[in-house]
Amino acid sequence: MDLFALLDHKFATQGLEEKTKSDYARDLANFIKSSGQSKFGAD
């Protein structure tokens, strides 16, 4: 499971707003891009 899947799960189970989810996903993608990694997560 990767961090985006965990983010999806959190928002699906906690009923948080889609705008907040998209903001978190954007920030996560920017962090991954700036770190030079192609993927973060447990395989």
C-alpha cells in the first residue's frame, strides 16, 4: 500500500471533504517530487 492509497482510505473512513483530500494529495505529490523519489510506500 502506498501513501496515496492510505490517504484514500483515511478520507473514505473519516468522511472528510474532497477538497481537503485533493489538497493533501497535491502536497504529498509535491513532497515526493522534491525528494527525488518516484514512490513512497510499503511494498
